[in-house]
Amino acid sequence: MAFQKPSHTFTKIHLKGLRTNSLHILFALSFTVFINTFSLAQELPKKNNGIPTDPKSDSTAVAKDRVEIPVDSILNTKVVDSTENDSVKKEGFLKDIVTYKAKDYVAVNQTKQQIRLYNEALVLYEDMEIKAGVIVIDYSKNLVYAGRIKDSTGYSQKPVFTQGANVIEPDSIVFNTDSRKALIFNSVTEQSGGIVIAERTKRENDSVYFISQGKFTTSENIDDPEYYIKMNKAKIVPNKKIVTGMSQMYIYDVPTPIAIPFAYFPMSKKQTSGIIFPSFGEDTGNDRGYFLQNGGYYFAISDYVDLAVLGDYYTNGSYGLRLQSNYAVRYKFRGNFGFRYENLINGERGFPGFSKSTIYNIRWSHSQDAKANPNSRFSASVNLGSSQYFSQSINQINQSNFLTNTLASSVSYSKTFQGEPQVNLSLSATHNQNTNTEAINLTLPTMQASMTRVYPFAPKSGTKKGAIQNINFQVNTRGEYRINTTDSLFGKSEMFDDALAGMRHSIPVTTNFKVFNHFSASVNANFEENWTLKTLNKFWDTANQEEVTIEKNGFDRYLTYNFGASIGTTLYGMYNFQKKGKDPKIQAIRHVMRPSISYNVSPAFDQYYETYDVIDADGTTSDQVEFTRFENSLFGRPGNRYSSSIGLAVGNNFEAKIRSKDSTETEPKKVFLLNNLNLSTAYDLAADSLNWSPLRVTGGTQILNKKMNINFGMTLNPYALDSNNEVINKFNINNGGSLFRMTSANINLSYSLNNDSFSGKDKEEERDEEADRRSSTANARADDLFGVSQDFADQRLGDQKKDKNKDDEENNEFYNYKMPWSLRLSYAANYTNTRRQDEITSQSLMFSGDIELSPRWSVGASSGYDFLNQGFTYTQLRFERDLLSWRMNFTWVPFSDRSSWNFFIGIKSNLLKDLKYDQRRQPDRQLGN
């Protein structure tokens, strides 16, 4: 809540006319009445048209304190049994066999008609089981008493009363075996994730309990719960509901103002439909007024699918709607679907700065169990919507999508047709969207079909040998319908105006064989035929002195082919540092080199090209332009230039053998020095100049116990530049320079470590699993370098963050001397020098870390620094406190145009998750960003 200066308020009154939005006020009042009507409802007694019975009084003595009731005092109390005056003839005392035992003794008193069991006593009768320190069975009064044992240290062996799925742990209990009623003192029972603690409980029958002075909590500490809801009177129907009278919340036995005259708690273990209470507040950042947010209804449709409908309403007229559904069928498939729509209004109507926009987002995730159908598979990952959704949405802050500015989707179905050869068929629809340029690329759909490789000359049995027997071919087909459009045209008929359709058939033929037993050689040929439904024709318009292009609709095709061959081998080298009488730490270095040479030739397909003359106004031909009618075909145009090139590539791998620190190890430890170091270039035999392609060098390795990943690359050009910074056909070394001229370079480093990284007990993999789970639902980065995404609507539906396992019991509750921490670093730099720029185009360092100051306090931060622009990148600070049954966190973006903060405190349990308080300030939204 923010306070406005009085001067600002008076200024508004002078400049703007006062208005009353009666419709909005009426809507808010109606919504409040609707919620109160459905959420605070008492049970109405069912009508009973039977003959009323005479009221009977229950004179069983009841103790109001926690002092144990003496056995003899209970048994000597006169009990008025309500069944004595019943006209129906009573059955015998026992309807089933009673099984009982005790550790110390079982005493039978025929005079008093009592059986007394002492120390670890147990009684079994029908579906009832009683365990206690002492049990007394009085079969003259149809009563069973169970209580604790008192010794020098206090009380022990509390009774445990079990009947069916209901378990009660009281201090003492009196049970009537005939009427099956019971009085229970200081009981503790679990009800659908909640704990009910009652001073006195009356068991009416198997399914109804009445309690007096009870407490309801979800705390794990039953003896001293950090919070509870105190109920003066309540009725409990196990696993169904709790109906209470006056109820008030207590925090550490301190009463709070949170109280209600009556309440209804559904306790079903199954999914049930119900109202989702909204959040109340005021949007001061965008002047949308007061709001009801994230309110709606949850539909438990079936055991396989559910649906949540949430909505927002702001007093300035803005509103939002969200649909969220989860579905799953065991051993078949699972997924979720979400749709979000927001109608946003900024400013006042009729005044400058007023704007209105509608944004939406659709998400769908579907995965199929691998065991469901091994021959077919369907999957979906959809994330599409308005380009400005993640920058303007009211109800979520998704740093990953906001900073990466990319939305992507894919829906695919694949099927395998068994046989010889085997045929694979797949259909897919893809979507790619840039939220900066608002460009959208769609393929609706893409069809791919292929058959497994066929070896026509392979022997019927045995291995294939030689070039002839290894000849194989494959048939591939790919068809697409591609749409390139923009955000403003998406969903309209105009998006199909420039759509392209085409199909490509390819037949690759390959064979491989050994040369001199040390070289692996391969020969390949590839034949392609491209189909298109749209071609074009060009001519020169002499009158208007311009080129005219005419598109033609109709089927057309062109055929291309190319050939290639390659040969390569693997070389091994070892340098041993071990000498007689010496045991160095680095014992040997191994070098693996994989050189290869390839040759590729592609003919020129001039038959698909035509020309037209460019004629000046005076009738003189000034130029001749060559074109092909397949220029706009989906899979590109046929080549009109003969190509014949030789490719050279060398792959390297370096590793070392290091003496193990553990003296019991007999073998040295292998350590990678360079996972890969690759060099590649090519020489074009058909080119008239610049025959050599730039040399490309790439490499990568892992160091510091594989915690740091290093990847680098560079491009080296052998040709020189002229005075205009243009590449000339002259080697750089002959122009007074070095052998190569570095035109570009890049390096990427990532480092991840925690407090266990140097102790041999690394738990980084566990953290990564939790991060992957969170990122998959929020479409965020697993390393949190862009911050942790927050979705305020999903917090109402999804499970809260799981509690961390506190396996290390040595840590004190208030002082964590180990102080767990984690740190992720990422450094990236790019260098460009293609035209003598000699500049670093980008250089940044990003980091994200978390630290537990105590077992229940944790802080985290995500930020970075841009060395090129000399400023901090997107920064997020996080604070979290584990309050046992409660959770509290605070997230803050201190600066930038995305500055915001969010505070939340609430109960972890899904049963009472609406008991919460959250307050936030969202970033100011500027339409059109």
C-alpha cells in the first residue's frame, strides 16, 4: 500500500472531474457477497419424518483438565445407558471375539466383573484396536477404559485408539462396547493433512465426533504448535469435513484478530471442487486502482483431469482471465494446458496517456509414456501469444522470457511402420516468435517420411565387407507449409498471403570401406528433387524502367545432385614422464588426432535459369539479368555455379594420467586437458580467386574437477585487406602481415560450485534437479542467471517449494556452522576484426548465488556486469525464511525499468494456503516497448 501526498490528491481534484463508477462498485459488492455465500456455509440438518424418541441424558463424568482420571473412579461412576429403556431386546455384551494381552499381567476380578491389563496392554474387538499402558474392561457396564501409566518420570504409554482408518492418540478414553460411543480426553488425530487437538471429544458413532475446546493446525510440532485455529465447539466427520463454531487463530498461543463466527473445512482426501479466494490490494504502479486478483473456481472434473478458472478485476476497468488444466493417465500420458488473457487499461479516458491493450499467452505441454505405444509417439511443447505479454502481464514476472525475447512451440506425432525396410513417418507443427521484432514463423504442418537404409548387395548372412557390399541408400521426403507473418496479423486471413508450400525428396547413396587397414574411406552421392506450388517470371518494363515480377501458381519441380568422398584415420601418441626410481604426479600425456580429407563436387544447373535485357529509354541494352523461376521456392533455388572443393579437418583430444591422491588406488586418474580442439578449412578448385576458406578453430575443456566449462572459437583468414578494408586475392603474409588474420573470436566460461565442491560430497546434481523442475514449469533458465521467475497465479494452484532435507542433524536450529552456499558464474566475450574494427563487440559476466545464513534463513542474488557498456545487468535479490509451517520470502529488483518487489508470507500446507499475506509492486508497464 502506498500513500499519496495531499498536494497530489488536490491537484487531481482540480484538474479532473469527479466520477462514480457505479458498475465497478456493484460488481465488487456482488463478488464479495458471492464468495461469502459459498465459502461460509453451515450444514443444515436433514429432515427426519420418523417418530421422535425421548431425549436421554448422558451422565458419563468428564474431566476438563489433563490430570489422569483414576480407574476406580470411572468404573464406580453410575453410567446411564441410553439403550436400557429401548423396547428392542438387547443382544449379548460381545458380538465378536475379544483378544487381549499385556506385558506385566492380566488380572480378572469376577466379583467386579472386570479385566485389568497392565503395561503395553492391547485389546482387539471387531475393527477396534486399543493400545495403552493400562486397560480395564468392565463387562458388567459394557465399558472399556484405557489410560496412561504414571511413574517417577511422569506419564508414559499414551493410548492409541484405532478404528478402521481413524487413529486417535488421547490421554485416556472410555468406550462403550454396546452403543459404540466414547469419551476421549486430550486427543490428537490426523485429518487429511491437518492435526486436531481436543481437550474433550465425544464419539457419537463411526463417522461423527463432537469436540470441545479444540485446536486445528498443520504444524509438525504437536506439543507446541507455532500456530493453530482454536475452536470452541466443532463437529468432525473423518475424511469429509469439519464444521466449527467460533474460531480464532493463535500464533504461539497469542490470539490474533483473525476470527470467524463459524467455518467449514472440507477434509476429503480426494480432489474436490471449490472456490479459490482472491487477493485484495491496490495497483499504484500503473494507477489501475483497487483490485480483486487470482479469484475463481477449481473444478475437480475427474481423477484424470482438473480445471482452474481464475480472474482479475481492477476498478479502472482492466481485467484478466486464466484457465489452467492438468491431466494424466498412468502409463499413457500426462500434460498441462494454460490460457491467459488480459485486457489492460492505463490512464484515464479522455486524458493524455490513456492506452488500452489486450495480451494473451497459450501454453501446452504433453508427454507420452514410452511404454504406452512403442511404435507411435505424440508430444507437445507450446508457448505462443502476444509479443508484449511477458513485459506487460500483470500477474507474473518471467525474467527468462522477458530477457531472451523468444517464444517457441512444437507439436509432433511420429509413427513407425515395422517391416523390411522400416518406414518412419512424422507430422509436426512449429512456431518461432521474436518478441522484439514481432516476427512469427510457422510451419503448419511439416511432414517427414523416411525408410531405413537398404543394402542391396549385402550378403544374406555374415558381415558386410568391401565397397560393393556396403553400398546403401535411403529415401527421405519432407513437405512443409511455411507462414511468415507478424504479431499484428497473427490469426487473420492476411497471414496466409505470403505462405509457401513445397516438398523435397532426397535419395542419399553411400558406401564405406577400409584402405590399407588403417584408413576409413566413404563415397556418397545425393539426389534431390524439389516440388513447389508457386513460381515467378521476370521481365523489364521499358515504359516504366523497372523490373516486373509475376507470380504463377501451379506445380513445378527441379532436380539437383552432388557427389563427395572422404578418407580419414586416427593417430595415437603417448608421452611418458615416468622414469626409473621416480613417480611424478603427471605420469603421461596422451594425444589422439583424427585427420580427414574430403572432396565435394556440385554441377551448375544452368537449365533452370533465364535472362532478360535491361533496355534504356533510348533503346540501348545496358545490362543482362539472370534469374530462375524457383527463386521463392521453399527449399531454395538450384545452384548455377560449378563447385569443386577439397575440405581439410583435424580433430584433437588431449588427456593426462595423474597419480591418484589415494594411496590405495592402483591405477592413475585420467584427466582431460582438452576435450576437443578442431581445425577445418577448404580449398575451392573451381574458384578464380580466394580459393582458400577461412580456417575455423573450435575447442572446449572442463577443469577444476569438471566444475568449469570452457568453450572457445576463432576464425583465421589467410587473405589480406586493401585500403578500403576489402578482402583481396593476396595472402596476408605476402602483404607484410602474419600468416593468418584473426577476423573473429569468442569465448564462453561457466563455473558452478557450492560448499561441498571441495569436500568430495558434491550435491550440485540435487540442486540441478530442483532447478530443472522449476525451470520447466516457468520456461526459465535452470541456473537462475536471469533471476527466479515468479508466477503469482500459479502460486495459488501448484505445490509450494519443497522443504529442503535437513539430513545433517549436527546443525543447530538457530546456528548453521556449515552455512551451505552455491554459486553459478558465466562469462562471455566476442571479438570482431573483419574490416579492421579490432573491437570487442560484447563482454559480460553473470552470476547467481544462494547462501543459507542459518538452517531457516537463506538469501540469494542474480546479477551481472556488462564491461562494454559499463553497467550492471538485470539484478534480482532474494530473501527467504522457513517459518516451519509458514513460508516467507521477499524478492526485489532494485533498479532498471523492471524495478519491482514482492513480499509473501503464508502457510505451506495446501489445506490452508489461502491464509496468507502478499504485497507487491510490479514494474511500470509502457505499451509498445
